[in-house]
Amino acid sequence: MQSPPAGASPRIPGAAPSRATPPSRAAALATGAIEARGLVKTYPGPGKTRVRALDGLTLGVAKGAIFALVGPNGAGKTTTVKILTTLARPDEGTAAVEGIDVIAAPAQARRAIGVVAQRSGADPAATGRENLILQAHLYGMPTRAARQRADELLDRFQLSEAAGRFVRTYSGGMQRRLDVALGLVHQPRVLFLDEPTTGLDPESRAAMWDEITTLATADQVTVLLTTHYLDEADRLAGRVAIVDRGRVVAEGDPAQLKRDLGVDSLDEVYLRHAGRRYSDATRLAEVAGR
Amino acid sequence: MTTTTYPERVRVAPASNAVASDTWWLTGRKLRALSRQPAVLAMGVIQPVIWLFLFGEMFRKVIDIPGFGYQGSYLAYLIPGIVAMNAMSSNMWAGMAMIEEIDRGTLNRFLVTPASRLAIMNASVAEQAVSTTVQTLIIVLLGYAGGAHYPGGALGIAILVLASIEVGVLWGALSNMTGMLLRAREAVIGVYTFFMLPLMFLSTAFIQPGFLPGWMQAIASRNPLNWEVQIGRSALSANPDWSAVAVRCGGLLVLALIAVAISVRTFRSYAKNV
């Protein structure tokens, strides 16, 4: 049996994407829907130390793909999403979305991306329709187009009946659907979903999965999602990256990842790569069994 | 859920009107919320109004002290002070709303759109201006109901409102900055507690300047809250000293602009690294 790799081990050979290192930064920015290379991000820690949230994270997402980032809390998933969505700047590394350098040209990048953050962000004191219309205005749509777009999205996300109600009266599932609708107002080519189904009931989760699949297939939107649910990643994503301690420790399509380790669930793959307590426990068991 | 065919990609307004139009839409959001909860505005003036009538009654006889003068009504004397107090105290809670929007993720939602950063702060300033105007007018009306007269007329009241907006924007901006930098409600409360009463009592809000000890007079003359009190009192009188009003209005305007500029800078750096 293969011994479990340590937390910050290099990527598993064979699971790594076959993309060759590009000759220049410009070329790096030209390919794929999302390209992040060598991202380093530190935050002030206790005393004069700095906590490394990202430690050379690299990932690439092809156009039209559904890509899942999984990993323990604090592994760097949300920091990665923040950098890719122009909310934070990395200390080192490059990041591009749809060929637009998010660090050098954030304003341009913002038009290409849609973001559904972990925290809702919808204004609870406004109605669903008002939230959508305001969002459309912020992308520069004139009033008539904004209203039309809001109605389209309300319809698509089955919120038409609740359109005139204050968002604070919405159920968790309705609020999450509104969040996704808000992220899609301007028809982005790339959509970031940070833990889209956390806290949803099974029915709402299933509906969200359908919607994400539809987005990638029918609308050809590239989707990058983070999740704690490995069944979700397994089911939805064409590629999965396991992030631990600020690096990608394994990447590949879910079937491949499972085959590589000879296991039959993505949970197992995850625990092997990023489950520190589990690793120690298995190591002990192995020693004891010898 | 069904798929829709998308219309052609949205055309975007040029950047030059973006600040104006984004300010418009974002201010609209704030004012709509305000108009749906008029009780919140009214509750805000309750405390100042209690001061107005309690102090007005408790100290009504001070008007008889030789040299106090002022229309023979202490209530009328108090009004500009209470307006100033309200403008300061109600806008010092702006930082709370800022923290709320940060915690809820609303601010980040705006920051990932191309919306103008300046417009996001403008909306906050515009909301403070509108709410302060309404509250000032409520105090003026209640004062009138209580027997105060305004010889300065509509123009005097307009100047009083203007000065209260300046003070409101000044403290609103400082409170927003505190909220953004420290992201702790305690800090916003701390700023309030630290400044509110000292600035109120180191002013002529409650008593004619001649009755204050020398050191207090010296501080009061440099206290922006006191400038507002003096502007209001002069503008509401029968013979306003317009040049003094103009100088103090200008002084408040400069301070308010500086405070807004600092808070916009703080916001821009916040937005770069959420």
C-alpha cells in the first residue's frame, strides 16, 4: 500500500495536468479560462510572523469546464477565489481569467467574471427584484434592460413569485438561488462559486447541482467552485484540485484520482492527500500491523 | 430550471458617467431602505429631543441671568445645539452599517462588479445628508411646537440644515473609516463615547460663550461642533452675521471634505485586499 504523502508534498505524478510550462507570461495569460501560477499570499500572524495562506498555488481551468477546489478549512480555497475575483492581491505569482490579468487589469476582469461568495451578499432589506436590478445597473445596463434581465433571472431561478418580497423572508435555498442569479446578471464567461451548497437542504442542493451543470453545458460558462462535499465535487466537476496548506497537492479528474490511489471514493483520495489526522492514524495502524 | 437564450452582451456605459450613475443607483438603494423604516429616523431624534425639552425646562430660568438674552426663550437658544448634537450623534453610527455590510458580504458583492469605488462611498455620504436633513427639520418643527420662534425664517433654517449636513458628513465619514479599519462595533461605540459629550459641553450649545471659563471658550472656538451651533444660532436670529456664518460654513466644509477624502482612501485600500 502506498504511504500517504505529507501535507505539502509535491503533486502526484500522473495526476498533474499535462500542460507544459509556458514560455512567457503573455502566453500563460492567453490559454484557458483561469490560469493561476505560483500564487503566494501572506497575512499578518501573531507577533511579527506572517501566515502563509497560499504557498505557490498553481492551477489551470479549461474553458467551459467545471472545476472543484476542495481542501480543509484554512487550506487557501477562499483566498484563491478572492485573488481570482480581484478582491485581494497576491504577494507573488500571476493570475488571469479569460486571458485578462486580474492583478494588472482588475476592472476589465470584473466584467468577465461572476461571483457567488460564501456569504450571501444580497441586501435583506430589499426585494429579490430590486437586488437584481441594482446589480444590473452596476454593470452599466440601462433601466429597461436591467428590469428585463431581472425578470429573466427570476423566472429561471423560480423566484418570480417571491420577486417582490424582501430577501430577509427568503428560505436558505431561495437566497442561494438569488445569489447565483446575482452572479449571472451580466452573463459572465466565468463563474466563481464559493461553497454554493453549504447549509442547503438535500432538495435545494440537487437543484443547485442541476443549475451548475446547465450553466457549464448549455450556457458554456466556466465554473470554479469550492466545496467541502466530495460527493458534490465527484458528481459535478470534470477536474478536482485538492488544496492543502496553500498548495495544490493533487489534481485530476475524479476517476483518475481514485484510480491512482486504488480507492473507490473521492473522500478517500482527499483524506490521503489532505487528512493529517487520518494519515497519522493509518501510519500507526500500518506500523502496528507490521 | 430552464435555460434562457441570452441577448447580445451588455454594453457598458463609459467610465466618465459611471461614478454619477453608480452613485445614483447605490444612493437609491440606501434611501429606499430608509424610506421603508421611517421609524428608525424618528427613533434617532428621540434622544436629542429629550435633551431639548428636559434641558429646556430644567434650565429655563437661565435666560433671566443678566446678559443671557436670546429672545427670552432657553428652548429657542438650545435648538441649534440640539441640531448639532443630533447631526453628530446619529451619523457616528454610520460605521455600524459599514461593518454590517462587510460582515454580510454586501460590500464584497459590489466590489466584484465594475461599480465605481467612489460611488459606493458617495452613496453613504448622500444617505447621511438626507437623513440629517430630515432629522434637523423634525427638531426645528418640534421646537416650533414647543414655542420657539425663528426670526431668521426659511433662509435661516436652510443654513441650519446645511451646517448640520456638514457636521453629519464629517462624523459619518470618520465613523465609516473607523468601521472599515477596525471592523469592530466596539471601536465605533468607543469613538462615539470618547467624542460625543466632551464636544457637546465644550461648546456654546447650552450656555452663552461669555459664561464659559476662559479655557473652555478657547476650546469651543476651535470645536467644529460649536461652529455649527454658532452658524445655526446666527442664521436663525433676526440679524445674522453673514460673514461669520460663511467663514464657519467654509471651515466645516473643508473638514467634511478632508474626512470624506480620508475615508475614500481608506476604502480604496480596503477594497484592494479584502
